[in-house]
Amino acid sequence: MNGCYNRHPKSGKQILNKPLCVDDFGNLVYRCLYTKKPVATDACIFIGACIPQVSGTFVCAPDAWPAFRASKACFDQWDANCNTCSNLVRHKQDKCKAGFMSGKCYQGERKFHPGDHMGMACWSART
């Protein structure tokens, strides 16, 4: 793997964190978004953003998954979207070009976009 690049080596997505420096072997060194550890591109993993509509990836430390999952859980709780609610039962449907999904909860039938903040007072975290 060549250690000097500004895009993900396979998907071509933009790397969203900025490099700190170049190590003695020519690898870019980044600060992991989730663990805050420095990590060189010859020993990294790539994790995408948990915010919807953000197209890109972060260079992360190999042990970043637990911190990423905790960050994602906090984001989902803040988001309070029907897509992340335990009360929602999704309906099988044809794919909608606009990205809307449908489901049913105790408040009735719903159409929602999985990336929109809805701030629903009835939202309950999935377990």
C-alpha cells in the first residue's frame, strides 16, 4: 500500500481528516478522529462519517471501532429520527428515488427520510 494519498485507495472517497506529517518511511500520519491516536497510513483503517450526506472517510487507528460505535449511538440519540426509533416497524417497499422510507409506529403510518433530523418527542433508542 502506498502511504501517500488524499483519497481512499479503493473507493476513491476523499479523506476528511488532515495529515499531521510524513513519517520516515513516506507514510502520511493522521490523528484518529475517534481515539485521538496518531496513525500512519501503512497501519490504518478507514471509517466513514456517521453524519448523513457526508461523503468521505477518515483515517483511523485499528482499535477505533468501539469509539466509533459510541459516537454513532450518541449521534442517533441526538438525531431522534424515525429510522433509529425502536417504535418503528418498517414496511417493505420499492426503492424511492428521493430516499424516503415508510413504516408504522404507535402514532400511525409514517413516511420519513433516514437522514433528516426530526426531533420527535416519541423517539426511543433501539437496544
